[in-house]
Amino acid sequence: MNDNVKKHSGHIYDTYKLFPVVSKDVALNKLMQEECMVRAKTNICPSTQPDVNVPKLLQSLIDNQVFREDKNLITDRSLEENLSYKTVIKALKLLADGGVLNLSAVLII
């Protein structure tokens, strides 16, 4: 993953908020895979490349708290609620642990 993580912590907040209300089904998996195929053709989203292990990448982002500083300094300013990093990262943990979606070739960050 490249070093371009600034201003992307909003994605973990979005994932946290959407996770409980979005159906994790075949249709979502298909949509995510189609989106990844489109993004894989560019260099904008390195995580969509075929050789990337998405659950492992997510676990690395979690373990290294990659988005913590950005979330605390940038994303929190635009939120109307006070949610800790520990709280919002829970959705990524669920995705990284697997069993929710087929993430073998899917990640949009």
C-alpha cells in the first residue's frame, strides 16, 4: 500500500456506519468485485490488484493503526458525533476476520 492514506480515514467511519445497515449478500459481493475490476485498471487503488490479499491488508491497516492520526485530526472535525478510533475500526476488523464477504480480491480505499 502506498503512503497516500491522508484524508482517507473517513472511509473507516463510513464503513462503520454502513456496516450494520447494508446487506452482506451475493449482490454486494458482485458489486464490489465489479468495482474492483474497474479500479484495478488504474493506479488509484493498489489494493485491487490481483496479487493483494485483502484480509491480510486490512489486518495490517488495523494492527498499524494507519488511519488513527488522520481520523483524530481530520475526520473528527467533520463529524457530528464523537466516536473513538477503537469504535470505528470495528467494522474493518469484522471484514478482516472474514466470513462476512468474500474479500479475496475486494477492497475499495
